[in-house]
Amino acid sequence: MDDSLIQRAYTKFDAANGQDPNQINVSGEIRPKELVFAERLTEEVRALNPDASLPLLLAARCQHICRWEIPRTSEPMGRVGYLKWRAELKKYHAAKAGEILHEVRTPEEIIERVQSLNLKKNMKSDPDCQTLEDALCLVFLKYQFDALIESTGEPKMLRIVKKTWAKMSPNGHKFAAQIDYSEQAAAVLKMALD
């Protein structure tokens, strides 16, 4: 594994995500939202697969790179607009990741693999892609679930949980079962999965 390449890429990815104007409070410290997300996603990927490949580790760090540059309001509200926005984001993240990886002299085959993971191609047949999806779901369940419960009606929330759970592998489910959920989150999870 090329630790020097990982360090160079992470430095550039983190500098880009460090520009996020959206800030969140993490243990009393105000930090850029997408930088925190990238760190958490990387942590989850490493936990799920301690022997993660170089492209997977790179993809984890840039999965939502500069996400704030294409706001949700760029597409109409509703499911069709949401799906179009998500598709645009995937392409944007893959392109932005490719630019940065070229800057740090990453071999072309690694860049292509990272971009394939950013685009979530072959999710169910590609173990690295599934690990990345599991990690995304775990970050949601650990850090975003409670806030979404507060802002979303119960029927929609149950659908979201069911879809999230269906995206995950048995290994992802195992890690999700170990999360220390709030009482409210545990109740929603139980309702959705029973």
C-alpha cells in the first residue's frame, strides 16, 4: 500500500472539504461538515475492512467531496428531483476526486477504480463498493439518524430505515447492531425492521 499517496491525497481531499461553509459541532468544536463526514466514512471503512484496498480508502475520503457546491435546491423537490440531484452529485464527486488524484500523481488505474466506487457501480457484486455503502449507512445511523427522525414523519422514516437496511450486507448489519442508539432511534429501527 502506498502510504505516501494516501497521505498526499487525504491532505488535498481534506483541504477541499475544509472549505465547506456548513459547520457542525463535534464534541464542542465547530468543524466543516464534509470534512467531518469524510473522516467518519474513512473510519467506518477501516473498521469494516481493516485490509481495505488503496482505491477503497481513497474513495471513502472523497465520496462527498465538496458536496455543498451542488445544493439540494439545484433540483426540484420531490423524488424525481432528489434522484436527479443524487445522480449529478455522484458524477461531480467522481470528477472532482479524479482532478485531485491527478494532482497528486495517482496511477490512472487507481483513479478509475476510485471513480467507479464514487459512482457506486456494481454495488452488490463489488465487495469494495458494498463496503463503501455499508460505511455510508453506518455514518448515517450513527451521526445523522436522530436528527432525521426529528424532522421526518414516521411513515417516511420507516421507509428510509428499510431502504438503508436493504442496502447493507450482513457484515454491515453486524456493525449496525453494535451502535449505541438513542431510545428514539432504537424504537424506529425496531418498528422498521420487525
